[in-house]
Amino acid sequence: MENRPDDALADRVTELEIKSSYAEDLLDQLNMTIYRQQQQIDRLILHVTQLKEQSQNAMQHGSASSPRDELPPHY
């Protein structure tokens, strides 16, 4: 019975180590999620930039100024 406080302390330390391990794993997962989202954002920014350039080029070359001005294919 003399080792009882030591056993309780060891159990608490083990429990904290387990919780710390789970928290570290969760943090790694969240970091990876943020990384993937940033990649998606970067790709979307690139696409928007390309679309803006296409739109500006189309207006400069006398194409229809708006997709609404074009007739649908069934007309």
C-alpha cells in the first residue's frame, strides 16, 4: 500500500501522455486540412484570374460583352 500514491501518479502521467498524443495527432490532421484548403484556394485564385483575362480579351476583340447577349443554341 505504500506504492499507491506513486501508482496513482504514474496512472495520471500515462493518461496525460495519451491525451497529449491524441491532441498532437489531431493537430497534425488539422494542419493537413489547412494545407489542402490553401492549395484549393490557390487553384481557385488562378482560375478566377484566368477567367478575368479571358473576359477582358473577349471584350477587347469585339466578342459578345456578356453571355446573356448570346443566343442559346436552340434559337
